[in-house]
Amino acid sequence: MTLVSMVLLLLAGFGGGVLIAVAGGGTFVTFPALVFVGIPALSANASSAVALFPGSLTSAWAYRREIFGIADIDLRLFGALSLVGSLIGAMLLLLTPSSIFAGLVPWLMLFATIVFALGNFSTLERLKHVRLGRRASIAAMFLMAVYGGYFGAGLGFMMLATLTLLGMRDIMAMNGIKLVLATLMSLTSVITYSLAGIVDWRAVVPVLLGALAGGYLGAHGARRLNPALLKGFIVVLGALLTVFFFWHGA
């Protein structure tokens, strides 16, 4: 691991932490950076999840006032679904051969970019006239958790959309819930990937340090910044990375 690679990963971690707190989409920065410095795609995905976990944790802590005041949903139920679903997703990743996962990367990036773009260029206002029932909301959260344990890019909007369909309107509280559930999903993935030995800890450290600072500062900055420009940046970045991975491979 060269000094240049470490600095690049530190900056990617900081940017990823900020994006997670403000607009979502931190994986769009950290995963490609890890691949760029030579980490195999499967290990890069696992290492990205591990490195971004503390950033999600610090961001969730910054939203603690909004989180403690939530009464719209059963947070314990959603938390349990997040843990179980992400464990299944992480196990599915471990069962995927490295060569197959590398081939899936462009398609996963394409899917995540489309989901993120649709979510942020068609407003959540359109979803406010639709309500999910209890069974549908449980199924939606479980499937999102499975995806979160497997790859997770674009997951933030999926959760915001689901919370809107459940009747929530307070965007700060919704961001808080999103971060709590994402943290639980990441916790399961971190433990699973670590025990499986597919995490590149040399690469994790600089990304993790950057994400810690970026996640905390981003959560406080979210109250002052209009995230529209960041969301647009993520969509453009995701599109460019999708083209790159289709052309070059992971």
C-alpha cells in the first residue's frame, strides 16, 4: 500500500462519509477507490462496508434527538429485519465466486445508479399518496436488508421511499432511521466479512478514518446544506463508474 494509495483512500473515505450523512451513496466513492488501488472486487466490497460502518454510526449518533422522538414506525421490528436480512445478503456474497461477483459489479452499479437517480429526480412527494400495509412494509424492509448485506449502493433512497410509503414526513427523522438501519445492516456485514477473512485491513484503515470524520461533519452539515448538488454529483459519478466497469471490468 503506497502513500499515494493511502491518501486516495483517506479522501475517498471522507467523501463517502459525507455523502452517507447528507445524501446517501457513499459506496459510489469508496468501492471504486478500493478497486482502483488494486483490491479485488469481492474484497473491495467487503472492505468498503467495514470501513463505512463507523461513519454510519457517527452520523446516526448526530441524529439521536430525531431518532429518540420517533413514534411512526416499529423501530425494533425494522431493526430485527435489518439484522436478519443483511446477514443473509452477506452470506450470499460469500457464496458468490470472485469471478462471478466481478462480472456482476457493472450491473450492480447500474442498478444502484438508476435507483438513486429515480429517487432523487422524481420527488418523494409522488409517493405520499400511497401507503404500504404492515406485511408489504416488512417484506420491503427485509429485501432491502438482503441487498444491503450483499452490495448496498443506492440503499439510502430505497429506505427513504419505504418510510414515505409508511406515512412518515419528517425528513430529519427519516434520515435518522435510515442511518440507524444502515448501521445495523453494516454491523452484520462487518462481522460476517471479518470472520470470513475477505477484508483487506490495510485498505480499511485510511477509508475508515476518513469516513469517521466525514460522517460526523456531514450529519451536522446536512442541516445547512441543500443536498441537491451532491445528489446530482452522485448520479453523474455512478453513471461514469457504470460505464467504466462495463468497459474495463472490476
